Amino acid sequence: MASAEEPPPNAPSVPAEGNGNLGPGQDSAPPPIFPEAPEGSLLWRALGLLRQMRPEQWLKNAFVLAPWVFSKQMTHQSIVLGAVGGFGVFCLLASSIYTINDLADLEADRVHPRKRRRPLASGRVPVWAGKVLAGVLLTVALIGAVLGPIGFLATVLGYFALQIAYTFKLKKIAYVDVGCIAAGFVLRVVAGSFAVRVTPSLYMLACTLLLALFLGFGKRRHELAGSNAAKQRSALGQYSPNVLTWALAVTSVLTVASYLAYTLDPATRAFFNSNWLWVTAIHPIFGMFRFVQLIATRPKAESPTQEMLRDVPFMMNLVLYALEIVFIIYHIRPT
């Protein structure tokens, strides 16, 4: 039996990252986010550790900042420190969980057409280094969480426990896996609320849950369209393409409806002293349509959520949405 540090003898060879030498019908690797270094060098290993942390995925932790933005106290020093600290804790925690997940899925990733290029699966980052990285990141994240309110610490621990259960058990159960992903996003919002010491809106929690379900169902629909889907993720064999299509449609409508209900609610308009928040609904609508388009047009991508981060129209829409929200909440007032 091959050791954990070495690929099994029958595993396919791993092409160098970014060289495009893939088999028939496979897309080339996306351009690297970080510059390349001579293979085998210390810098090459260090950049591999940085890639293993997946900093491009930290954007998901922007949900931790949502309560800060909607609190109307963005410039208050203690609020800013709480929000930035909470965001930092979740970024470190997420990187630790990604590393733990890759360690758990090492053998499966080594035979996956795209995941085999990941630092751990390709051997760029040794298994022992991955374990050390996961431990250090988790330790620093928990130290940061301890410095915050007790509610924030409790939410962080709950989030970590959920992700560990997902990694080793729950991701193998269809629909439960997507529910875990959605719960993780809700916990981000709850943690962000504790970090800045505000009460989260039920509308915000509902919108977050529905949007996360939409993204989760979309990711599973994209994975199901790939070759040997059930072998790459055991839960996929229990999914139905038609059910996932309907789930996408239902959750998209409910997400927009809940967001519009929030923006038009008299309590919301009174709190922000503005009647213009509803105009921002165009951005979530466009974002969801663009996400579905990415699922349909880029079937060979590793993940539609990663494609979103590389998609210029999607990112422009996200930036415009953030700017409009800040402008309306902190500047526009009815005459």
C-alpha cells in the first residue's frame, strides 16, 4: 500500500500547474493567482502553502461583515475593530477547514481530473506540512475568537464543529450536504452580529439561508453534469438533475422575494430613514442569473463559485451592489 505522502502507483500523473497538458476533453488550468517559482524551490513550496489556504475563497466571509454594514455604525472605531477581527478569524478558520478537508479527501483528489492539481494532492505541499498548517491556522483563529464576545466564540466553535461533521460524514448525504453549506453561511452572519454587538435581522438570516441554498444547489447541479460525478463525490449519486433544477428555481425566487420584503418593510425604511433600498434588488437578481449562466456555459470548471470570482461581470455587479448599499444607508435621505 502506498504511503499517504506518495501517490498510489496507479494514480494518473499530475501535470505541472498552469501548463495546460491535460487529457482530451479537459480544460486547462486557470491562470495562477500567485506568480510561479522554480519547481522544487523553497519559494515554490511557500507559494504552495499560500495556495492551499485558498485566499480567493475568503470573499465568502464577507457575510461576516454584513451586520457591520447594515448596523449604520461603519465608522465607529470599536465596531470597525470587531468587524475586521471577526472577518480575519473566519478567514483563518476557513483556510484551516479547507486544509483538513483536502487531507481527508487526499486519495479521491489525486484521481480527480482537476482537484489533483491542488497543492496537497499534487505533492507540492507534503502531508506533514498540511497538518501543521491546519493546526497553526486553527490555533490562531481560536485565539482571535477568544478575544471577542462570548457569543462570537460560541458561534465560531459551532461553525467549526459543523464543518468537521460535514467533512467526515454529512457531505456524503444528499441535500443534507447543501443544508450544511447554507447553515455555515448563516453562522457567518450570526458571528458577525456578535462581533459588532448588534442583533441580526430575521430578514438578513432568511436571505442568507436562501441564497446559500441556491448557490449550493447550483454547485451540485454543475458537479452532476461532470463525468463520473458519483465517483468524485459520493452524495451526487443520490441527486436528481430535475430536482436540482427545480430547487434552483424555487430558491432563487424566494431569495429575491425575501430581499424585496426586507427592503420594503416599514421597519427597515424607518431604521435607515430611506425608501430607496429596494432599487438594489437588481444586483442579486443579476448575480443569480449570471451564476446559472456560468453553470451552463462552463461545465468543465472545477467549481461555479470559483468561476464567479474570476468572472468580470459578476464581480462588477458585486462591487456596484456594495457601493449602492453603503451610499443609500449612509448618504441618501428622503426629502
